[in-house]
Amino acid sequence: MYEQKVTLTNEIGLHARPASIFIRAAVKFPCDITVEKNGRSYNAKSIMSVLSMSASNGDELTLKAEGDKEEEAIKSLVEVIESKINNQ
């Protein structure tokens, strides 16, 4: 298992368009990926799960992956959160 913490810094958090960008990146990897917020786990490949997380600006998330390409998956998703969704 590989995991990394990341803090959301975009204005609207992980909602609507930013969530769909995040999920499109997550489904490219064959491993199981979860996002933890406040002790609860969410499926990073499910739009309903990610939206139900209600992740907002300033929230700290823990991204976890297990399986093939787990480290590559987490590093890619951290990059998505830190750069690609900040402009959405």
C-alpha cells in the first residue's frame, strides 16, 4: 500500500468539475484507490463517493492505493489536486 496526504487549495474543493477530473485520473490505474477525510474512506473511482465526501478548500485528504502501479497512481492524483483542479 502506498499513501500520501494532500491539502485542497482550490476555492471550491473537490466538487463537480474538479471531482470529475480527479476521477478520470483515478480510473486510469488498475489498483484500488481510496480517499480518506476525517477518518472516513471514499472510493476514488466513484463520482457519488467523491462528491459525498464534501471536500472543501483547506481539507486534508489521505490518498491510498493498493495494487499494480499504486505509487504512480497516488503521485498522479496528488499532481491533479495540486495543479490541474486549481484552475477549475
